[in-house]
Amino acid sequence: MSQETLSIISSMDSYSFKQPETFTHFAESRSWEPGWLADYRKECWDSFASLPERLLKDETWRFSPRARFGLNKINGLADPKESLIIEENSSKDGVSIDLFDRLILDQPHCLSLLPKIAGPDLGANDYSLLTGAFAETGYLLRANRSVHSGQPIIVKHIEPEAGKIAFHHSLIELEANTEVTLVEKFIANETNPGGTISSLLKVRLGDGARLHRIVLQQCSKSATLVQLENFIIGKDGYLSSTNLHLGCGQTRVESKGVLNGSGSHFEYGSAHSGDSNQLFDQRTIQVHEAPNCTSNLLCKNVLRNEAKSIFSGLIKVRKEAQHTDAYQTNRNLLLSSEAKADSLPGLEILANEVKCSHGATTSRIDPQELFYLQSRGMSLKDAEKLIALGFLSGPLNSVSHEPTREWILNSLADSLES
Amino acid sequence: MINPSQVAVDRDKGNFHYDTDYSFDAGVGLSEEVVRYISEVKNEEPWVLDFRLKALDTFLKKPMPTHWATDDLKNINFDVIRYYLAKGQKPSRTWEEVPDDIKKTFERLGIPEQERKFLAGVEAQFDSEAAYSRMKEDLEKEGVIFVGSTEGLKEYPEIFRKWFGKVIPTSDNKFSALNSAVFSGGSFIYIPPGVKLAQPLQAYFRINAENFGQFERTLIIADEGSEVMYMEGCTAPKFETSTLHSAVVELVALKGAKIQYITVQNWSNNVFNLVTKRALAEEEAEVRWIDCNIGSRLTMKYPGVILRGRKARGEVISIALANDGQHQDTGAKMVHAADETTSNVVSKSISIGKGRSSYRGLVQMPGHLKGCKNNTECDALLINNNSQTDTYPAITVQGDDNSVQHEASVSKVSAEQIFYMQQRGLSEAEAMSLCVNGFVNDLIREFPMEYSVELKRLIELEMEGSVG
């Protein structure tokens, strides 16, 4: 057998990102890119290749069946053109959104911030580095004038076919006093479900900028999603991220909110509705670096059958961040005897003039509530659904754009119906 | 505004040291010879020596748990520690027989005085061995056993061997393995069925020698329907070099038994206090850990209860005070392993000056259980700009018939509160002390009277000079 056929066979066995050839092949195919990007890709891949073997006891993966996020089921990259779509007419006066791929050709300087902002660094650094090295698509959202447009901008992430992975590397840069609403949809692959999306988002808000971001994830039940995001919020800035996860076999979300200008606010809400053996692994950190900032996090899970959720959140208040007001709440509703919820809420407080608290509860539905609804003529199933809907709508109610709020609540109601 | 200043704190009750001649000394550093020496001096059965040697092996193999714990652990130098120091092998039964230098120490700490006042039995450990052990005679007649670890394993193997090392296996963690290899002293207690002790038993642990490691081993078995309250106090003089205290405490509460275990830890600021404490609660049994940590350089202590029988109940009540150069890393573990078990954790911590206090918790409820409940509350109070507080709970719940609630908050004494009291004529320091006492007051009430008075006084002393 010739050397060539051997290498083909081995690459068919498993597509290995650790193989230097995988990267050099990829880099050659993108030799037209600017030098700084090629250097960044190389740097990311080198760091990935030198990552230590997974530790048996890694606090950032505590309670997580990490094998479910393994890279060994992947046999190739997804077609970038089909994996990220910006809905038409999304760009408006003062606000522009464009694809990573197009910008590299026309205005590569717009992307120069990408290498300067790190990933969230909450455990899935392998995915974060691979996205840096291999991403061929992503979006860049910018606002440079004092605009306030209620109409949301819509981006669609599309689940690749089984065995493929899509890397999305995106950037949001809002200049002072701009306000934007962004909706990100994760859409299932109907024909050949089971792909993986690794989405790395970096956000920087200027003074007084406001970003409302809404995520609706409806991938197939065999898909894998690794969603990594780092939000940096400037003075008097406001960022809300509202997430509804309904699909995916396994989801790993890492969100970092850094309040580095005084008077800023970070609002994070997430709702997960899980069935069969879905896994929702969520890690968050609220970093208070500047004084007089506030942050609020609410994560709610409803779990049926053998679904499992992990919530690990940390509020970190640096010494300088006096007059911090930070909250973190995790609530889990378990509807079957196999459903399982792990909760790791954490606080690390170094300033003294603060108000910080967290709460975590896990329970079943109060039988009295069910009885009340049944006594009004509702079936047990409907009563359960209604309570689950009310429970999960909590984090979604913070969406200020009304049509979007209605749309996301309807998506939740529909998914509970089916 | 409150203007904090860093004034050295007085916590000097235990800070004195008398020179003592030791008859038994295992030398410096840890090796198989040291372990064999300890076993030989104690004239132990071969199975105990085997147990120790296996534990030494486990200790050497296990890594330091610094992937989650503080890096300060790396500053422990196991090679300079003295693992066994004793004056005699058998504790005196009357106060008069206690050697003079040791007697002086305990008299100054008020031990015999307390015994006369309100205790059912006392044991006073001086470095590796108990110097004094006495229990009221009527209790002895009822079959209560209150002895040291060596005597317990030798004289009553039929009672203690069954549970020894079963609640906390040697390999539980690096420090439980170290303790299993070189343990000496501690209390082995057996309360026969139905016997309810009206007065508490007390042990007092004293480290006297420099560079010394104290590794006491306690095992309390409360047989069906019995009740016992056990209290321990600890002090050491302030040395320049660090000292290690690493105890293993196992409690077994059989059907319907009640155990209360009270600790007032007031080690000096050079002591690494790394303690493993766990209880097993059978059907309808109740175990309460009441824990107060004021001293030490680093305390890592997470008392746990394994709720193994139906309707068992576990509780941890804990107060921690971290001052300059101290890290109080405390918490609780509640492992639910039977239906209708309940647990409650209330933890309050105060960080003063450059002190750091952490809460680490663990609650586990598997899905096949019904009707389990847990409540956890942790509150932290920060006094100065340089203090730190952390909370790291881990909660795992499965199934649709269990419920858990956890709440934590961090706050500081507000300038308004202080201003209000000053305006009523209190000094700033008095106002601060009042606020802190108010913060922990409902927990202090859980301690027996004699201790709660002492605690309030200790907290007042700690607070002295921290404001104003």
C-alpha cells in the first residue's frame, strides 16, 4: 500500500485536529488571507496541539460527562457558506452586519479586534482554540452612530450534517451610545441531523452602548453545540443575553460577562427545556472589575425523562469593584425520577462594599399546584405543561422588544406542546 | 465612613509554652520507621500496624488537592514535622497524678475547673497522647466507654474495630491517609443502647511542641436510642514555624441515636488545621455538627453526614472568623442515601482585615429516593477592604420527589447602621462589635451556655482594634 492510501484510510477513521497535516492543509487552502490572520490561526492551533491531556479531575468539567463533547465523532469541516446566514435587509443606517468571509477580502482591518479578545476560558479551551484556528465563517456586527432601532437583526446558525463541525467566530463591536437588538437562531438540519456547531462570540460595548441579544436554539436532538461567549461591557453599558435552548443532544455554554466600566449592567437569562437524554452543561462567570456595576443572572431548567443539567456560575468581585450589586439564581424543576440537576453556584468577593447573593433550588412541581389545575378541569399532562411554561418564561420576560418576546414565548409553548 | 485599621489582634489565652521533657519521640520527618516506632511504642496488634503501613503508602501516592484547594497547602513541609511526642503512654485518672508541667498548662486553660462545673467526662491531650482522662463513675457502670484510640482498639476491639476506618476510609483524601498512618490520641466513645448522657463529654487538644503534628483519631458510636454531646477545644502557642493538625473524626449514630459534636477551634495562627469529619446516621438518627473556627492559619474542614437510614437527619451549624493571615475554608457535606432524610446547613462567616473565608458545600440526592429535603444558608460578612469571601457549593439532585434549596449572601456592616448606633452614644468599635454579635447570635445560641459566653468574648476580642 502506498503512503498516500494509508494516510487516506487513517483520515477516514477519524478526522484528527491534532495531526499537523490537518492544519497545514487547511492553512494552504486559505493562503490568500492576510498575514496577521494566518499567524493567529497558527498560534491558536499550536496552543491547541500543546494542550495537556484531559485531567481526570478538572473543576471546569465537574459533573460533566465530557466524552459527549469529544472530537472523535467529527470527520470533517462543514461548508461555511451553508452554516451561517444573515437575514436580508438586516443592515441599517449606522448599523452594519456582515460575514467574516466577505470582510476578510474587502475590509480585513475590521476584524483586527478578533485576536485581541480572548475566549471565555471556562473549560472548553479546545473548542475555543479550534474555532480560532479553523473558523471560515462568523459575523461582524458594528454600530458606529447613535442609533436605536427596535427592529432586531437576525442571524441563523445552521446545524451541519452528521459528522461535520461548523466553526463560527463572531465579533460584536458597539461604539458609544449605540443600541442594537440581535437575534441568533440555531436551526436543525432536517435531512441529515447530528452535526456539531462551535460558536465563539466576542463582544465589546463602548460607553453607554446597549446590546439586547436573544438566542433560540432548536437544533436536532442528536446535534452538539458548544457556545462560547465573552462580553466586555464599558462604562454605563448595558448588555442583556436571553437564551432559550430546546434542542441538541448536548450543549455546552460558557458565558463570561466582564463589567469593566463603572455603572454598567449585565443581564443574563437562560431557559432550558430538556427531554430524552439531553444534556445542558452551562458555565457562567460575572466578573465585576469596576465599581458601581450591577449584574443579574437567572438560569432555569425543566428536565424530563433522563435529561440532565449542570449549572456552574461564579460571581467574581475584584477589590476595586466597590458598590457592586450582583445576583445569581438557578432553579431546576425535575419531572421524572431519572432527571438530574447539578448546581454549582459560586461567589468570590474581594471588595467589601457589596451586595451579592445567589440561590439554587431543585424540586418537583408542587402537587398542590397540580391538584388545583386539575380541579379546574385540566388534564395532569396539560397542568404540567402550563406550569413548566410559566416557570421557563421567567428568564425570557426580560426581552424588551415585544414582538421578539412573543415569538420566543410561542416557540417555548410550541415545544412543550409537542 | 468606617475607617478600618490593621491592629494586631489579641487571642492570647492559649499563647504560652512550658518546656517539657518527652519520653517518647519519633524524631523528625515521616518514614516507615516512624510509623513502626509509633505502633511499637503503643504495643499495637499486628492488624493496626498493617493498617498504618497501608495508609502511609496511600498518603505518599496521593497528590495534594491543589486543583481545587488553596496553594498554601504546598507550604507544608512534611519532612520537618515531628509525628509523635509523648510523655507517657497511659493517661492519669486523677488530676494529682498528671505531671506538673502538663498540669500547669491545662490549669491555665481552665480544664479541671470546667470538669467540676459541668462535664460528665474529660480527656486532655498533650501533643500525641492524653495526659488526663476521667469520667463520672456512674456512667462507667452504665457501660459508657470513653478512652483513647490506643486503648479503644486494644481493650474493646469487638466494639470499635467494626467501625474503625469505615466512615472515613484511609484513601478518602491525602490527610485522612496521613492521619491513618500516624494517628495517636483522640477519643473512642461508646454509648450503650438507650443511655442518654445529660452532661457533655469533653476533649481538649493542646499542641505544645514546635514543628509538631497532632493526628488524633476520634470514633464515637452511639448505639440504638442513645444520646451524647461531645465537645472539643483546641489551642496551641504561637510559634514562628508552622504546625500541622490533621484529625480524623468518625461518628456512628445507630437507629434513633442522637449525637451532637461541638468544636471550638482556637489554634494559633501558625497551625494548618486539615481535618476530616464524617458521620453515619442510621434510621431516625440525628447528627449535629456545631463548629466554630476562630484560629489557625488555614483550616480545611467539611463535616459531613451520610444519611443511610430512613428519616435520618443531619445538621451542620458553623461559624468562621478569618482575621489577618487566616483562611477559614469550611463547609458541609450531606449525602442522602435513604428515603425521607433531611439535612440543614447554616454557615456564617466573618472576614476581618486580610482574612479570607470560604464555604464549600456538597449535597447529593440520587433519583431512587423519595421525600428528601435539604436547606442550606450561608451568609458572609466582610469588615474591611482587604478581606475576601468565597462560596462554592455543589448540589446534585435527581428524581421528582426531592427538594433542595440553597441560598448565600455577602454583605457588610453598613455605614448607616454604625452611624445610627454612634448617634445613640456607642463608640464605633462597640457598634461594630454589636453588629457582628448580632450577625452570629442565633448560631451562638446553639452552643452550650458555657461555650456561648466564651465565644461571644472571643469574637469581641477578635473584633477589638479592627475598626476605629
